[in-house]
Amino acid sequence: MRKLTPLALAFCLSSAFAAERGEVRISAAADVPALCDQAIAKLNAEVAAIEKLPLSQANVANVLAPWSKSSGDLVEFWWGGGLIANVHPDEKLRQAEESCDLKISSETNRILQSSALYARFKAVKPADAIDAETLKAVLAEFEDKGVNLPPAKRKQAAGLFKRLDKLQQDFARNVRENKQKLAFSAAQLKGVSAEVLAGFKRDDKGNYLVGFDYPEYIPVMETAESGETRRQMQYAYQRRGGAKNLAILHEVVQIRKQLATLMGYPSYAAWATRNNMVGKPEVVLDFLAKVKDQVTEVEKRELAELLADKIAFTGDAKSKLERWDQMFYERRLQKAKFQVDQDAVRAQFPSAPTVEWMMAVTSRLYDVEFRANARLPVWHEDVKGYDVFDKASGQYLSSFYMDLYPRDGKYKHAAAFTVRQASTLAGTTPVSALVTNFNRKGFDQDELETLYHEFGHIMHGVLSRTRYALNAGTNTKRDFVEAPSQMFEEWARNPASLALWNEVCPSCQPIDMKLVEKMNAARQFGQGTKYARQWLYAAYDMALAGPIPQKPLTLWQKMEAATPLGYVKGTEFPGAFGHIVGGYAAGYYGYMWSEVLALDMRSAFKGNVMDPSVGMRFRKTVLENGSQIPEMDLVRQFLGREPNSDAFFREITGQNGAGGKQ
């Protein structure tokens, strides 16, 4: 999942910016600069008003409440623009929104260094535990920006934050707008289905042109019989960020080290993890060591099976398993060992009925109703808008958008974008957008789980009922935010949820439960290689954020070279590793840390994932509370006990019948 830059504050905007119900702001490119300036002017006026409050008069009602209300207002303008910058077909509008994003980010960074504002928050006495938790988070945001630094160092930090914002934006754009295509002949693509080939554009020589969007890249890597074709494809894919992004990442690492030093911490990892669930990097490193210990032998066994299949397929007893072989032979093994054909899975789960089924499952589990709303403005004809209602009361709760298929200039992965945050105090309802790059024909096994995963994020956002916008939805600690979405992946493959399929689409091919059983068996193979790779990503992230800054590519070459499949000379994976340039820096471990909680919370359903009483308890306890109650307290309340990691370690070694994924 991608979360836009966290914001501690934002102030009131004029009514012109306020959207009705679930509308997303879609402005003309020429109008964005003026709207942006208006937002900033209003922001500064509100800041000045709070700064003038006598310290003795500072309280929840005149500091925290209006701050949170105004935060939600600006988030809607700012993060809504961030969504448009990632999805709109108009390049000029994307550029205008990116420019606005930098201006607002710079202004909010400056405001978060205001000693006068900080003092007002320090003077506020919380009325209850929710106020106290919110104040704690707000004060931490000020401190993160260097409010307690001497003036000269504060100014230095402001300059570093401004540069960092620009670098993060440039890095993401370089990946998102890469339009490179590789040309292959029909012979070079032997094994790729005629249906997939028909979707490729062709050059004047008749060659097929293959890009990096998932519906193009993955079928080639999984089904092209030519190892050379797969090598070329993966080589280009791993270089899609280019030399520019490697240079950006190098500078980002240096800046983060400088910021950590300014703030008085030995490393960026120490600074970044101090407010997470783990508290310090040593806890992360200990956790990663346990993961590594558990998956190493499993990975070796799985790779040995893949090598044996390669030898059988090629007839070459001296064959060596290469990194570009892994997806191809995993798919072959799924067919041979588990009788799972992903083309058959895709035929079983056509796009529109699958989305409808997922909504029916979610509706029954959380007692909500989804209604398509054609009146909501959309940025592309593929996009659909929905309103969410509480079934019992009929009350409107929220809205969300679905933008499921790839196109040029669009965000290249799968993510849930927050557009508006919930606040019961301010009376605001949440809005989110699901942005993915799925195959239009239907969902294979991985895509099905990804769909449920991202929809889990959407539900975390749109079912939020927090007092303050500051705590709403996915605005949680980085190493918790994935837990609700990872837990929800189980509903993509469980017989109890699949039983609703025929109710939703009686004209569709009935669910073949034998196929589902085979799918669930097949997913256990590859857990060792998957989690070994997750370990590598997380360990690399932590090393890059360590006490001594290192060259990103050199460090990656060293760490990947130590893995069983080694480093492929010339590849530049860090140049496209957007997580660690964005919000997951010194936080990629959070995917696995969250999964510990996700799999444990799933156990509360006691084998009946469609139990509406447990679903409602999860909605009320976890989803509605965001971070207004400490995340671990929410988990304890839901489970009725202390959480444990038993299910997670069974999962990563292939011993579970089901489990989550990134």
C-alpha cells in the first residue's frame, strides 16, 4: 500500500474547497496555482490566530479541536491533489498538482517549527485519553520538524526537509512516467498466450512491444520459455528508475543522516523508529534475525525444486537457476505439483463480478452497504465511485473510488490513497481511492489477494469514526498500518467467503472448490523465497538508514550477492525501490511486523471468517478507531489477550493453510 505524506496540521480553507460528500477536487491545471496560494494564505491566517492566544487560555476547544478540523480541510485539498498527480491523464494537471504539493509541504514544515504554536499545544490539558493520545502525536510532529532546535539548526533542517520533498517527488515521477518498451519477436515470446500477445502493441517490424505495467511484465516473466527473453525483461525492469533515481536515493540517504544528526540521533533508523511500535532499531534487527533464521532452509529447499524443474525442462543437467528463472519455474511447478493454472484462475474470477463479490463479502462482514454513485466526478472513464452506508441505520458513512487498470502516466503499483479524513467532532466523512494496475480480463491468485489487501486499506479509511481527523483511518504507526489489510487477504481464498460467489453472480461460472483447495495448497510453496526476499528488502532498508551512510547501489550489490540467486550484474533495483524513498524509510520491516498482528487477529474468527459478530467487533474496535487509541491496545481489545507471533512463523515457513502478503 502507498500513504501520502503524513500531515500534522492544516488550517481552514474557504468553502470553495469543501466537497460535497465524496467528491474529489479535480481542477483545471491553470487554476491550481491560485487555489494553492489561497490555501496557503488561509493556512497562515489561522496559524497567526492560534499563535496569538494567551498561553493561559490554550485548551482543547480553542487549540486542538480547530487545529484538527483545519487539518482535515487542508488534507482534502492537499492529498486530493496528490491523488490527481498520480492518476490524472493530463500531464499538465499532474505537474501543477506536484508543484502545489511542494509549496504546501514547505509551508507546513515551516509552521511545524513555530515555537509559539508548539507552546500552545504544550499548554493544553487533555480532557480524556483520546485528547492525550492526539496531543502526544501532534507534539511529536513538531519535534520531528526540529521545533526544539536552536534557530540556525532549525533553518538548516527546514532546508533539508524542502530538498527531501522535491527528491521524493522526482523519484516517484521517474518510475511512474517511464514509457520504455522492449521489442520481442513471436519466437522470443514462445509460451506467452495468444490472448496476452494480442494486448501488446507492435512496431513496424511486427515485433511485440512489452512495457513494465504488471499485465505486460508478469505474463512474460511467468510464461516466456526463452530464458534470454526473461533475462532481458527483468534486466530492464530492474533498471527502470535509471541513473537519475540512484543519484536521488544517494542524496536522500545523506540528507536523512544529516537530519538524524541534527535531531540528536546516531542514525536515521534510530530517529525514524522511535515513535513506531518497535521503539528502536535494535528491536527491528532482532525481529529480522528471527525471520532470517526461519526461512533460510525453506528457501533453499524451494530453490532446489525449481532447479530440478529447470533441468527437466531444458534437458541440461548443468543448468543453474537464475533470478529471471524464478517466476517461470514457480508457475510451472504450480501446474505440475498442484494442478493450478493461473489462466484458469483468471477465467474463474472475471473483473467486474469479482469486485462485486468482494463488496458483498465486505458488506456482510461489516454490516455496510455499497452503492455505485455515477454523480461522483472521476478523472478517467475507467474510474467508478461508490458511497458507503451503515446497513442498520441507513446512515451515509463515506465514499471511495476504484481505478483498477493501467495507463500511461498513472501510478504503477497498487495503493489506497486517502483523500479526506474522518472526524466525528467536525462532522467530516472519509473519502479514499483504490488505485491498481490489474488485468482487465480478470484476477489471478496474486491479484485476487492484492485486491482484497488494498480494499482492506480502503475499509480502514472509510469506516473510520475518529474524533479528530489527525487520528483517522490509516494514519497509524507505520508498523501497524498494514495489519488490517493483510488480515483481509484471507477472505480472497476462504471457502466461507467464496460461498457468496454464486449469490452475487448466478450467471458466472460456479466456484470450483477443488481449484480453490489447490490454490491454497500451491500458495504454501514459495513462502520461503518470498519471505527471504522480504527479509532482504527490510534488512537493506535498515542498513541504508544506519549510522554510517553507504552508497545505495554498492550496498545492494553486496547484500543481494549474498543470497542464493546472487546479484545480477548491471541491475539497479534500488533506483525503483519507492518504498524507502517515500514513507517506508527505516520502516519496510513494518510489512512483516504488521503481519504478525494480522495473522493473530485473524484467529479471532475461529475458522468462520464470515461470522458477522466478529466482523462487527473488528469494525468497531480496530477500523473505527484509527490511532486515537494506541494500536497495540486495540489489538489486545479485539483478541482479548496479548498477541503472539505463532501464526506468522507458521506462515513464513509454509505451514499455514492461509495467510497474508504484502
